[in-house]
Amino acid sequence: MDAHKQLRIGLFGFGVVGEGLYRILQQTPSLRATIKKVCIKHPGKKRNAPEDLFTTDKFELLNDPDINVIVEVINETEPAFDIVTTALRNGKDVVSASKKMLAEHLPQLLELQKETGLSILYEAAACASIPVIRNLEEYYDNDLLHSMRAIVNGSTNFILTKMFEEKLDFKQSLLMAQQLGFAESDPSLDVEGVDAVNKWTLLLAHAYGIISDPKNIVYNGIQHIQAGDATVASEKHYEIKLVAQAKKLLNGKVAAFVLPQFVKPDDHLSFVKNEYNGVVIESGFADKQFFYGKGAGSFPTASAVLSDLSALRYQYRYEYKKLYHHAPLELTDDFYIKIYVSFDDWSYIPKEKFEWIEEWHAESDRKYLIGVISFKELQNSNWWRENKTSLILTPEPIIEDVEIRKLKKKSLELAGIT
Ligand code: HSE
């Protein structure tokens, strides 16, 4: 596709993102991109666009030789996969925002891109308006990318902001996130951390060449956070955020997970409020960098789709450089983490599994401890997600395997145990 070529788009979905794109394209004639047809599921709905633009027949778009780009922004995972794979096989480039579909089917989509030589771009699928995928793809050689920490879900960040800064309750905050078009149509995907881990799967592929099933990454959402946790956080001058993180360890492998975390006031992520997202990258020589922008909502998400469309005009493709041109990295569970856990009853907590416990508070109904545990233990157990137990990472949670003995000795000495 040459830079002067007109993009003729077949659009799947006319919800928050699809309609946003339609409006944005009306305001950007210089892109020379027009939507030829929009495929929708429910024809009866009132829509602010000419009726003859719409169809319910997907093949009107997928088999139209005049359409050279398919933009897929629907909600359902398997139909979305069917649309993008058919589009690629039919010789059309694809722009998608379906993070769940992309994360769950990344291996097949990698193969199909190789096979067809066509492009599937999905900047809108992670951190919406922040151009993080293309940055990770083009910058940061594998050996230089030390760590990434990010807030990748706008709805949960919005809910936490409303609950802890404006003292709204959880239900009210979630309802607002839904009304503003931030939440997924099934909001449990946001609240329980599924959306965040899907996005993290995509970012791990572009950052480190790690291709992982999202199911293999330890994650949780904000559903178990209690008022008492917020009290502890504010006593310690922390905030609670849902943080996706990845860190290259001394063994050359990557620790990656998505869990709530106590964040210090001088952490860049504490600056990220409401539906905003933020990504902090630490790399050799460049040191720390912070990307910040709206992570959900109609125009911010559509703006990323627009930038993908614009990139297609100069034949941009993800090269998956970290996977194909560098030595791809692997995930590891060989490390320890320092966690805060609050709970109703001691019997829910396997105390013997902790390497050591630094603080415990049993004065009130809601009890809590801060201790160090092996990551493997979390990966292979469920006690920390059950019985209204709430697990929150401490600000610098990762302890490397090689450090654990020294630190354990020191902590036991401090406690007067040795
Ligand atoms: N539900 C998503 C979020 C939408 O809240 O971040 C943007 O991907």
C-alpha cells in the first residue's frame, strides 16, 4: 500500500470505539481514509450515521475487494478472531482493539502474519491513547530493558481514584466507569484483572519477545480490596493501584505479574488518576521514562486506531523484533515477593509458607501481616484469593533468589530470633 493510496475501511463494531473512530475520521480528511461499510450485530439500534452505511452481513466487508483495511472493534472474542483471520486470509490489513482476542490468540496471529505478509496493528489494545506498543517494538533492545511497571486498566484506576479520593463506594464508582464508556461490557473483566493481564501479555511480547498464554501470568484485580486496606495505605502514605509489572532478574529471566500494589507518593504511577494509564520503563543508559495518557474512552481509544491506520499507509508492520531478531526472554517464578495480606481469620493464612513475617496486626476484626513468600507459592495456591483475603504488593516487592538467605538472616536477627 503506497503512502498516497486511499484507505477504504470495513469497520466491525459501532460501539464506544467504533463510533469514536467514525467521528474522528470525519475530522481528519487529510488521512484519506473512508469507512465504506460498518458491520453491526443489532440492526434495530438508533445510530448517528447514515443507515446505508450499516450491514449485518460480515461478508459484505470481508469479501469486498474494494475494502483494503478491516478495523475490528467488537466485544466478543471468538467472532473477533474469526473476522481478523478471515480478513488477513482475504488479503486485507487489520487494525484491532480486541485485547482479549489478541492476547489469547497471539501465537496463531503471529503465524498468520508470517504466512500472509499482511499487517495486524493493535495499538488501541493496550493503554489506549499511549503509543506504547510501537515504542516497545522500536526501542529498548532486550538486554537494555530492565523493567516495566504500568497501570493498564482505566476502569479499575478510575474506581480506585473515586473510592479513595472522593469517598464514593465501589458500586457507584463502577457505574460511573460504565456510563462513561470505560468499562468492558462484562465489567468483571476489568475488576478482576483479566483485562489488565491480557494487555500485559501483549506488552510482554513487544517488550521482551515473551509469548505467554495470559493464564500463565499471576494476576488479580481490585475485587478483594477492603476499606481497612485503604486505611493502612493512608497511614503509610501510600496509594493502592492495580499494577502490571515485569522485571528482568539476575538469572536473565523475567518476573511478570499483575497485582494490586502500595505505591509511594514519589512513584510516577501515583500521579496516574481516573481513567488515565501510565507506563514506567527503566532501561540501560536512558534510565527512567514515563508514558502517560488516557487509557480508556471513545476518542482516546479511537485515536490509537487512527494512528494505526495512518501507519498502514506506509506499510508499517510489527516486526516482533524482540522475538525474531533478538534472543527472546522467558518468564521465571524463581524469586520471592514481599506482600501485605489482610484477612478475617488467621486460619485462612498458611503462615508456615512465609520465609519471614515482618509485621502482624491482630488488634481489630480485620487482621493483616506483611511478609515475604516465594512467588511459586502464590502461583500454585489460591488461599490469597479466597475467604475475602486481600493481597497487596509492597512498594518494592521483588526479592531475587540470591538475596533471600542474606535478607532472611537479617530479618531474623532484627526480630531477635537467632
Ligand atoms: N475496559 C478497558 C479499561 C477499556 O478500562 O481500561 C480500555 O481498554
